[in-house]
Amino acid sequence: MGAVEWGTVVPTMEIVARATGVRPLWSFEASTPYGLSAARWRFERLPPIGGRLPLGMLAYRAAGSAWATKAVDGRAIRKRPRVGSVSFAPSDGRATWSVEGPFEAVHVYLHPSAIQPVAEQLDVPGVAEIDDFFGVEDPWLAGYFQMLTSELEVLKPLDRKVDPLLLDQSEHLLIRHLLRWYRRGVAREPRAPAVQPRANPLRPALMRRAEEYVQANLAGEISLASLAGLSCMSVDHFLRSFRAACGLTPYQYVLERRLRKASTMLKTGDTPIAAIAVQCGFGNPSHFSVKFHAHFGVSPSRYRRGE
């Protein structure tokens, strides 16, 4: 059977679903035109998929030991990727991919237009593209997928509302890593975690401005672009400077502030826990409960009772 080829009118997630005849175990769609989307799949096999895709597809082997094949430029490479390994199929359709047996995978879909702005912030010359790669064992990418999966799988199946700050930040860091180690035309092997250039900490006045903005908007959506705009910085510069100033990423900082506000509300009032979750910016009570327990070691209800 030849490779299934598709035009760009069909979303990449739907291409996979039609080619395999299965639906994802969970998924979420990007909230912005060039934002991150993701899905977890359980396949009995993956028929050959090739041709241009609307989005680049980063695939993490979550379970299974099935053999996989990548065919490009008339040559086929066959291997058995380990659990935790990652492959990337660019949207340009140079390669055809197939898997011969059952396995589970988590996909992250990247819009090609999201790559160039990050490349420009990193002073990457010319038009930046990510090359295809197959079954690489990259500790940073494995950790990234484990983090993203842990965040998404606590959400209810019908409530895929994800914190936009988490998505903004994770997309930027992911693209930065891919550009550093897998940029087309740059031959490297990621044998160790990338060492990022040191950044000067955010100046105290700018840090206070960010803190005040976060505190005033805890109940709503806080984007990475809005935080960086307060300091008149690029997203990349702001991310590194913010972390250098307080030891946390913007997402970690906002999450800590939301949990701190929630703990105060639980101790000083009788607002229902579901309402506290909303007022503190969590997508749903279950997500709030998971994050609260991870931080304080008890559930919100037990914390309120002083147990």
C-alpha cells in the first residue's frame, strides 16, 4: 500500500485519525492560529503516511516496542524506537513514516510559522527549519513530553482548556531546543542538555511591574507575550531574565501565586472550592485540586479543615 498523502486543507490531527481509523485518547487544539496542539494515541499500526502536512508533527513513543520505518529520498531506515524516544516529521513531506505493530504515542503539532519568530529572537540567520529526525533519545525532549502529558492528563475529557501561559512558554522553549539541536543544515547530536547563555536578571522595577500585573489578573488568562510586553522585551529575553530574577519560569511563578491566593481564600472564608478554582484562574476544580495537592500535600477540602 502506498503512502497516504494529503493536502493542507485537512488538519494534521485529522490526517492521522483518517489514516489509522482511530481517534485520539485525548487531544487539545491550539487557541491561537500558530499555537501548540497535542494528542495522545493508541495505534494497532500506523500505515505509511507521507506528503505535505499542515503542521510539523513531533511524536513521543509513550508505550510499545513496535518496529517503525522512515523512508526518505528512496532509502528506508527501520528501527525499534525505545519508550521515551522522539521523532519529528516536518510539514514539508520529505519523509514517509510507518509503524508495524501496536504502540502509544503523544504528538505535538507545530505550525511552521511559529518557528521563524523564535529563530529571529535567537539571531538564527536566514529561514530556519527543523530537520526530520527518527527515534532520538534526547533527555530534554523526553522531560518536555512528560511535563506536558502530566499537565494535560489531569484535565477532564470534555474540558481541554489549558493555561495559555503554559502553552506559550512550553512552545517557545520547545522550538528553541529544536532550533539549537535539530535545525536543518546544522549537524549535531544532543548528547547533553543544552547550556543556555546566561541572562541578566530582570530589573527590580520591571519585576515589580510583572508581579503587579500577575496579581491583578490571576483570575483571567495571562499570556507570555503580555508579560514580555510589559518589559518591552522579546519573549526569549524575558523568559531568561525573569527566571534569573526569581528562580522560576513565568508559568511556575503564576501557578505559585494562584495557589497562594487559593490557600488564603480556603482559610479565611467559606467560598465554595469550585468558585475558588475559577477565581484563582484554574480551568476546572479537578485541575485545581491536583495542583493544590501537589503543592501543599493535602486536598483543598482537607486544607480548609486544617487536617
